[in-house]
Amino acid sequence: MSDNADAKSPDEIRQEIEQTREELGDTVEALGAKTDVKGQARVKVDEIKGNVKSTMSDLGSKAQEATPASAASGGEQLAAKIRENPAPLALGGALVLGFLIGRRRGR
């Protein structure tokens, strides 16, 4: 069995050993990633956060598209009227507050 074709030089053996070490290191790293539960959970949480943000953005856009311009302008008009004359709003608020206080004392 001392065939010269099967004999390897020390440099060839060193290269094979180095290649085997690299492959083993990659395998250990892959196994470590698979067993890192906290890391996997963190990745999943980040993924879910991204999905939620995307969904919220989509819903906000759809709600804005679905809201008629007249409703938006009506709300703006109401706010402007309240700013101009806050007395009716203050009076209404006082009535509601008085009603709630009276109801609570009655118990």
C-alpha cells in the first residue's frame, strides 16, 4: 500500500485539515443559531412589529380614503364655531358635570 499516487504531501494534509475546521465551524455556528431561542424570538417579534406597523398604515390610509370630504370639513367647521363661541360648549359641559355629581350624591 505504499503507492505514490495515494500519498499526500504535508501541505495537502494541512489544507484538508484547515478545510475540515472551516466546515466544522460553519456547522457549529448553524447549530448555535438553531438553538438560540431568544434570538429566534427576537427575530419573530421584530417581524410581527413590522407586520402590525404595515397593517396600521394600510388601515389609516383606507380610513382616510373612506372618510368623505364633507365629514372632514364638517368637523373642521364645528371646531371653528366652538373656537369662535365656546360658551354653549362650556354650558353643556357644566350641565353634564352637574348631572353626574347629582347622580353620584343620590346614591
